[in-house]
Amino acid sequence: MSEIIKSEIQLAIEKIYSLNKVAISEDKAFSHMLLKYYFGINFYEQVVTDGPNDGGIDFLHYDEEDEKVIVCQAKYTASLSCEDINAEFNKMHSTVENFMRSNTGAYNNILKQTLQDAIDRLPDDNSGNVEYRLFTIADIDTDTIKRKIENLSPKYPLDCAIIDTVEDIEQQIQKIKGSLETVKEAKVNIDEPRNYLRYESNDSRGVLCNISSRSIIQLYNKFYSAGLFDLNIRRYIRNTLVDNGIKKTLSSNRENFWFLNNGIIIACEDYQIDGNKIHLSNFSIVNGGQTTHLIATHKGNSQEFYLPCKIVATKDEKQSSNFFTDIAEATNSQKPIYPRDLKSNAPEMVRLAKWLQDEGIYLEIKRGCKPSFKPKTKIGNDELGQLILSFACQKPGTSRSGKKALFENQNIYKQIYQEEYQKDPEKKQFVLDLIDLNDRYRDIESKFKTSRLTPDQLTILKNGKQTLFALMGLCSMLVNETITEQEILDNPRTLANIDLNFGSILSGYKADDIETKLGQIVYDIIDIVTDTYKKAFEDGSVTSVSNFMKTDSKYYNDIAVKFIKNFNYQVGKDIKLNWDIFKNN
């Protein structure tokens, strides 16, 4: 048994007792210790699901950055066979599948609450993004285990199953506690002798070169868990958009990989160049972990290619730790690239931003940019897309949970952003009015947060903007007779294929009581949605507010239908009394 792990387990036992006056076993303390060092969660008993009817899941974590649920099993036992490990992964996978199907009666309440909430938080386009991790103190060889498991016909996806051994856990503890592990020595090949660019300062030196893909693979195979990435402050994060692009290049366009990838950065204490070889001493990859991982694990085309590589070293070995930290922080501090960023220079985005600027509106199409003029209002292109998708397209679930779909799904992108709004007066007025409605909604939202609403209504307000805008869009369609109440009641899915109504929204109303009327409509909609959610939760058809508002189908079949039926009551009559503000010119 590792002395490092044993010491940390004892500390966890003492800390939890001091906090809660609850004595826990070493087995459960093992889970708490793992939560602390792997996920940064400090000793909260309620996040450990270990116990009777836990479905093989001792604890779990929702990864905000990667929109991923990580379910974990901690095996605090010295003996563990390949069959045991496979069975544990199968059990966790089966539990997750049961929760996906709402078959949760056999599980304990803590697991029901934590796992259901985590699954409900997954966006629609990432609904199956679940990672399975098994932590063990047993003396096992993971490579041998993985090969054997492949022959056992596992029910879970192998590429989503990770085994952390004693060595892995120790390294993670040491890494978090401040120790830096590097690869002691290795060599890599570059494309040609002398084909590199040198640079030197008083404190540091470095070269830019083209490193061989085969050298990358060899480094990964030898040192993946032995310091190769320990100085990289960001672990490899699975990102479908980026990963698929790299994989496509690896499969069919390797000769152009150099042009399509930023490459990697290696920090080291020293390097020596010998012809087409570079000898590295005490080094780690501080940027490019994702690229390295995908190159090394690619199972298709194995043709050698070259990619850009920067190798940097310090001249003062005594300052190597500070040097490594500075390089890692500087090269990993850039903002991640999102699907939205890849469309920032698209012609349709530029045109949209330019004509809105003529109207005094700043449309942010590039994150971090500031307007070159004094706008009367600002809005991001992603927020505008969400508003159109909710209000006009009647897809609030996709708008809320699948924000990336605005830019990744070509059909949605074309429908929203490739409309030539500025060429059609009605379409142009629609966008301007929608932005105006959004500004007015913000004011109403701010007022409601400090008065008038009950706690349940505040929860709907906080989580339900896209649904509220969809229902305002539905009011607009009904008052303008784009669709009838009976059509919706007969077939709620009619809303899924509704023809977009590009008429004016608010500008057609000329009286001076628009703020009062809009505020009342928003309040009444919140009231109806709150009541609908509470009834759905009580009858077990939804598990959380996130689940209630997550999908378009839930909106069509439940929320919109119940909304129409409320027109028979006073709250619905109040909406009809005020919805003339949405009447087209």
C-alpha cells in the first residue's frame, strides 16, 4: 500500500470528522481523497454516493469545461482481476443507461439526486458524453488488463473507460501538491539537419523546428504517465469539433498537418542538436497535449509527417521550476476556441454586424473585441441566434442546451445567420424588434429578481429565458394568426415546422403602455410555466428544471399545450388582453 495514499486517506478521515463529527471508513475516505485531488472537491460527504444500492458508482463529477459526466468506482482492495474490473465498468455503464431510461427505483437517494442532476445538465448534442473511471490500489498492469478486456465483449465503450493505478494516483497527488515530474531524457527527430530557427535571451534559449510524428508517438508510448504532460496545466480534454478536425487530417491529409495545426511546445532544462536529432533533458510538453494524444492514439494512416515544435530551455538550472511554471501558464492561458469563433469572419456574420452597426447596435462576432462606436445596445451573435431560434423557430430546448448547434449544425446556421435580413424591410424590422424585446426583457428580469416572484417562479426566471421567449413568440404567432390554438392542441409538433414570421414584434404598437403590458405578459408566462413544472415534477415526468426545459419535444408536447389550455383561465385571459403589443403593422 502506498504510504502517500495511506497518509492522504488518514488526513481525509481527520478532516471530515473535524467538519462533520462523522467517522468514516478508510474505504470511503479513499473516495473523498480522490475527489479532492482529481476534481478539486474538498470533503463534502453528500457527493460520495458509495453505499447500498449505489449502482457501482462511488462518486461522480460533472465536468463543466467538457460538458461531460464522470462516474467513478474506487476499489480500496489489494486484489483485482481483469474480470473484476470489467464487471465494475459494466455495472457503472448499466446504471447510467438505467438513469437515461428513467429506471432509477433500485438506487439510493444520494445517487438518484447527484447522477440525475448531472445527466440532466448534459446538452442534447452531448447527451452520451459519459466517462467511466476506476481507481484502484491493486498491483495491476493496465496495458495487459485493457488487452484482456477487449476479449470480454464489454458493454461499455472502451475509449471512455479509464483505469487509475497506484502510480497514477500518487502522481496526481504529487502534481497537485506542487512537485513537478519531467521526463529525464529522450531524443526526437526533425525533418532536416540545420532546419531550425534559434532564439536566445539573457535567461533562456530555444529553437523552432519541425518534429516527426513518429517521435511524438514514441514519446507518448514511453512517457505518457511518467512526466510527459505533468507541466501542462491543462489535461487532454475531449472536444468533438477539434478532435474530429485533427482526426480527419490524420486520416486523409497528413502532408498538410503542418499548415493546419499549431503544433506543440516542449519546455526543458537543456537540449542539444545533433544533425536531425534533438536530445532533450528533463522536459515536458507544456502545450499541445491534445494534438499529441490524438497523433499517438490514431489507429488509421501511419504515414510519417512533421508538425511545428517550439523547444525552450532555461540557462539557470536553479530557476527551472519557476521557468517551467511561467512557460506552462503563458502558453496555456489563451481562451479556448469555440464553434462560434470559427464563424467570426464568415461573410454573413460581417454583413450582419455592419448593417446592425448602421442601426446603432453592436453585434459581437469576435469575443473580446470592443465596438469602434458608441452603441445604443450590444448583443453577441450567439445570443441573437438563441433568441431567433427560440422566438421565431420555436426551438427553445435546442437554443438552451445546444448552443453550439447554432454554429455546428449547418441547417440551423443557414436558417438563422444566412438570411439576408437587411435586404427585406420586414425581416430587418424583425431582428431590430427582437433585440429591443431582449433589452426590455433584461429590465423586467432585473426588477423581478428583487420583487414580486415566489422562489419557484424565480427558479423558472433564472433557468427559463429561452422557454419564455418561445412562448412570447407563440403569442406573436397567435395574435397575428400565423397558427391557431386548435392546430397546436391537435398536433403540438406543428410548431417544429412553423413558417418563420418575420414581421415586426413591438414596433407596430404605438401606445405608451408597452412596458406595463410586456411586464404583465412575462409575469403571466412565468406563472403558467412554474405551475406546469411543479405538476410535472410531482407526477414524476421530469426530474429537474433543467430536464423540464431541455428539449424541444418537451416544449411542444407539454409546455406549449399547457400554455394554450391556460387561456381558459384568468392568467391566460390576462395574456390575451395584453398581447396586442406583438401585433404586426
